[in-house]
Amino acid sequence: MVLADSTNELLKVDLSEDDLLSVAGKVPLQRVELKVFTDAGIELLVRRDDLIDPELSGNKFYKLFFNLRVAREQGFIRLLSFGGTYSNHLHALAAAGKRYGFSTIGVVRGERPAQLSPTLGDAEAWGMKLIFISRADYRDKNEPELLAELRLRHGEFYLIPEGGANLHGALGMQLLGQALEQQLKGDYTSVCIACGTGTSLAGLAAGIDSTKLALGFSVLKGEGGLGDAISTTYRQLRASDVTVNWRLITGFHAGGYGKKHPEYLSQFWQDFERNSGISLDPVYTVKMFWGISSLAQQGYWPRGSRIVAIHSGGLQGRRGFACPSLDCL
């Protein structure tokens, strides 16, 4: 099941928040009945945002929605963003550019390889201009000097930060939270999402009822400034609410972002997909579900809890890993 027809209409960027809520409210919720959750006495529902569109799946769809609309309203015809070799964000941005008439530029960390990754191959085929810069220069991606040089060389553009990590991206995720609240009418305990930049967690937490808890499972090794970034964005969305209803969960990075999986995580990946029938991406959702399962075993949630996990898509990234099943795309 894919909701692509509705999504294609929605992302014409001039439609309302109600249109986004309408589509988001159609995303199915799938119950996962595995022994670990039965033994813990909890119910796990997976919100299948990976099904919303084959190319703009999961949180990518929501984080791009307002960015695309603002870019169009401000008269931009060119979009620029940053990412790595298997960036879900650049992949989705290139697809959106092709569909909705934007020229796209992807600034990629590292030297151009002899053969592009499947992710960047798709992006280039969809018309994205790829610019490869050194890792040292990439660390300066938010510096005015680098952005000025890019504008001088490639023309004016609307800048979308790496991962769609800005307030417009968070606003899209806030609407996802509101859609979830409408779907379940408050009949759940907490909601979980994988966390890279923290934008999705901040928006999701701001969108759900303040009495519910949003848990972000970090895929990064070490928290760094992630908590501060989440807090800043959250406060921008919920300035008048003193309640903080989010929590950053660390310790389930399995070696760090994009690293080769240790054997225990590969085994979990294989077992989860075989028993649930849900495909996971190797960088984000597999770590989140591993974290949820581990916490369930530890009795983290009281018996009777009803947990929602957001499937944030990104399945195109399976092509960069040894998949536990035959469907590596």
C-alpha cells in the first residue's frame, strides 16, 4: 500500500495545513505482535509513514512540505541542501525538485567516487546537480562565506539545511503529531521516533498532546549539542507551554551514524523483519526498534502501555547495506 496519489496532489506546495493533515490522517497504524512486547505487557503500533510515497517517504515528506511552499512563495526556482553519500534527504529533495519544477543542488561530503552510490545516482538522474566538497569544507556548511561562494558559482537558491533541519521542517512534523493525535484520540501512552538532527522529535513532541511523551532514539554516537538543538526548536513551536514532553534516548547508536552493523544488530534486523513483515532502514528505524525492544525487556514502560513508533521511511538506504532479506530495492 502506498498513498502516493494523495501525496502528489498535496505537494503542489500551495495547499493548506488542512490538506496535509488530511493525508497524514490516512497513514495506517500496524500492530506489531512480538513476544518481547507481549511479555512486557505493552502494545506497539507502527505508524507506516514509509508508505506515504515511494520517493518522499516518512519524515522527509513532512520536513519538505513547508520548505517547498515557502520557496515557491518567495519566488525561488533553485533549491540547495547538504548530505552524505546515502542521504535520504538529498534523495527526497531531488525527487521533489523533479516533480514540482525546482532546480536542485546537492552539496555532498567528500570527493566524487568513481561510481556514484545508488542514492546519488537516483538524485543525479532526477536532475540534481551534485557538488562534492572536502570534509573540512563540509564542516563549514553553515558558514556565510561558503554559502556566498556557492551562490556566486551557482546562482541564487533557497537553502534547506542538511536533513531539512529548520523551523519549516519542524512545522511539518508538528502536523504529523497532530494527525496522530486525531487518529488515536489520545488513546496511547507515548510515541517514538528515530533521531538524527532532532528536528523530527521537536516537531512531533509539539504536535501531540502535552500529556503524552515523545521519545527520540538518537542514531548518533554521543549526544553533543543534539539536546540543545531539540530544545530550541521545541520552544519555537510551543513558546507558551512550559511543559516539556520529549526525551532523548541515547545508547542505541550501535557504533555511530552510518557505521557497519555489529552482528547483534544485524540479527535483530533480520528477526524483526521476518516476524513483523515490516522492512526497516539500516541507519534510523532499525536502531529505534532495537531500542524500543531493549527498553521493553528492561521494563521501561508500565504494563498496559500503548506505544506508537513512527516509521520514518528511508528504505532506499538499504542499498548501501547487506540486507537481512532479499528485498534490498
